[in-house]
Amino acid sequence: MSDTTNLSARAKQYSPRDPDVATCWSLIVRAIDVGWLDSDELRELISHLRDRRDFGVEELLFAHVGERLRVSFLDDKASCSPAAMIAALTAVAAPNSDGA
């Protein structure tokens, strides 16, 4: 099974409890499914968010807006807590990854 397939399976199995994170999460799952976010980019994304830097790949964008994180996939947008999103992303990062 490829790394992207494993990442997709982990992302689909993960279920954020926070409703705002769950809405953002659905956009991330879609981006993984179309091949816009792989394990390497996931680690890079986590690093950017920890440093409060915006991140984009293809038409998947993460932007800090005030105290919130806006996630955009194509024309769909949602926002959530940056810390909660970092926790969710770290939870699905490769099992042998240190999350950074």
C-alpha cells in the first residue's frame, strides 16, 4: 500500500471532536484524495502552522486570519483553531514520524 493510500486511510479514520476542526478536516481529506497533500507536505504543513506561517499547495490553502486558521479547498472554506488543527494533523502524520 502506498504512503498516500496509508495517509488517506488514516485521515478518513480520524474524527476530530471539535465541529470546526471537523469541517476543516473534510477539506483536508479531499485534498489528500486528489493528491494535493502527501506525507512530506503534511510534515511541512505542520511546521509552517507551528511557526504561524501560511501554507498552500495547489488550491489547498491554510491562512492565519486573526486567531483562527482558514482552510480553503477550491471554493470551499472553513476556519478553526490553529492549535486544534496542528493536533489533528500530527495525529495522522506517519506513525514513524516525529510530527515535525
